[in-house]
Amino acid sequence: MKILHNTDLQPFNTFNINSIAAEIFVIESMDDFENNLKFPLKNIKIWGGGSNILLTQPQSDTILKIETKGKNILQENDNEAIVKVAAGENWHQFVLWSLENKLYGLENLSLIPGTVGACPIQNIGAYGVEVKSVIENVEAIDLETGKTLTFANQDCEFGYRDSIFKSKYKGKYLITSVIFKLSKKPNIKIGYGDVQKILAENGISNPTPSDVSNAIISIRQSKLPDPKEVGNAGSFFKNPIIPIDLFDNLKQKFDNIPSYPIDNESIKIPAGWIIEKCGWKGFRESNFGVHPNQALVLVNYGGASGKSIHHLAQKIQSDCYEKMGIKLEMEVNVW
Ligand code: EPU
């Protein structure tokens, strides 16, 4: 296990925020988890790809930076394969690996930043698929005792950008690997957003999973800023689920309000649309702001502090609440 002291976290977070970590333990193997950590582990923060974090202060807690690697097919038959993947693997590299191995179910989740170990925590989702649909088990270490546990899919209490690891068990476990069930038979899902349109534009009427992956990669690249060029953490807010009454009121003012049905009482509306209608799209203050093509993404144009971005997020929250009566919840972790 490598140990770093007084290290700038800037190269490790996609928002590109400077913030000094007092101590970083770099975990590179299962042996590091099992033999080099002393339990109970207290005052620690677990670091995956740094793609969903806004750093607003120096980090005094020990950072456990998970860099374990490994992708193994545990079992397979003619229809499916069970694959175990180490927490430190890069998510998108794993998606590409699955396609190369003709294992399907992940293609709609192409190009999502972050690591495999982080994917169950917020049940990553895009283009009509959530990762909960392919997760069999999650293996984790109890930070109190050091014991390894296996959570079955139904124990993870997955919801929209949510799981038990964000709620009841927040800070209690360290995810070491995720076990996926992938299909050998393609099950193409192109009903969401512009996927079908892009495929048609490219003359593809009978898409393969790789075609779907490529279409989604091109949509994401055109809509979302590349963190290597402009610091950001993807969607900064969750899409809010609001009561139908409030939706009906808003509809009188904006008849083309986009929405996704939930049930008879509630409806999900895109936070990006709300933020745009409240006038924030493309807002810029010195070196930070709201992305001009996607109002759901806050950006660091270079050298901004996490505190100033957090302050902007709070201003957007109170303004949207005042103008539309909708409370936006932050999706990004503020540390
Ligand atoms: N919209 C606007 N203005 C904007 C942005 C969006 O009016 O500035 C409208 C669009 O016109 C569209 C609707 O909002 O009608 C939805 O926009 P989009 O398809 O871009 O998706 P989203 O709801 O903004 C969600 C996820 C993304 C995921 C995409 C595609 C959340 C919080 N975000 O975004 O996830 O990639 O759908 O499935 O659920 C992430 O979590 O970091 C992330 C990028």
C-alpha cells in the first residue's frame, strides 16, 4: 500500500479543484484491504474516480484511494455470464471490455466517468438503463470490523440515483468488487432521448450493442463537457420528482415542459430544463459557471474554488425554489 502525505487532489477529481489531502492510502490489491488496513477504520473517505465530488476544503480525513484491478468471468452458459470486477476498475473501460467479450447489458451506460466500485452507490443510470438491472451482488468490507460481506441485489435498496450505501449504510462499508450478470443475447434499448435519431442519421436500422454504445458516446460527447478540458462532475443536481398538482400549475405557464412519468401522484422533470427556464444556463462568474449547452452541469473554467461553485449551486437552488416552487437536490457529494 502506497501512502501519500499533503498531496493535492486536483489531478484526481474531474472538477479539477485544488484541495490538499493530509493523507492518502492508495489501495492496489486485495492484500492491501485485508492486511494493511487497521480496523475499525475511522475518519476516512473512500475515493473512486473522483467524478462525483466537489471539494470545498482541505481534507483532514484519510483518503482511501481504491485502485484495485481485475475482471473475471466466474461462470457462464449459452445465455449469460457472471463477471466479478474489482472496485478500482474504470467504469467505461469495463463497458468496452464487456462489448469486446460479447457480453451485453452495459452499452447504454457507456462513457459514464468513475469506477466500478462507485457504480452501485448511486445506481448510475443513463439512456433508459440503470446499473441495478445487471448487478448480481456487491462485495464490501465492514469498516468497523474488517469483515467481508456480500449484498445481494435486492439488499442494496436501489432507487433513482440511490442505494442503501448512500442512505442507511452511508460510511459503513467499503465496496471491494461488484458482480454482474451480463447477457450473451443483445437486448437493444434505444427508446430514450436521441439514441434512435443518431442511429438513423448514421443509416443504422438494426443496431448491435456496439452501435448503441457508439451512438451514446457521441451524444454524451456533444452534450457534456470533457472534464479534461473543462472541470465538471456531470449532472450536479438530481432530476426532481414533483407532485402532479405542481406539474399541472407549471404546465399552464410552460406548455412544453418535458417530463418522465413516475406514478399517479408524481412526475419527474429535468433539472436542466428548470435551471434553464430560471435563466441560469450559460451563467458565468469569473472562472466558474453553468454549462452553456447543458444547464445541469456546473463547470470550473480553471482555478475556481469548490466553495464558490458550491455557493453558486445554493443560489441556483434558492432561485429555482422561488420561481418554480421546486427543491433541487444536489447529486454531487460536497466534501
Ligand atoms: N434540458 C433543457 N435544458 C438544459 C438541459 C436539458 O431544457 O439545459 C431538457 C432537454 O431538452 C430534455 C431534458 O431536459 O428534454 C432531459 O435532458 P437530457 O436528456 O440531457 O438528460 P438529463 O435529464 O439532463 C439525465 C441524467 C444524466 C444522463 C442523461 C441521459 C440525471 C440527474 N441525469 O440527464 O446523467 O446521462 O439523463 O440518460 O438523472 C449524471 O448523472 O452525471 C448524468 C450525466
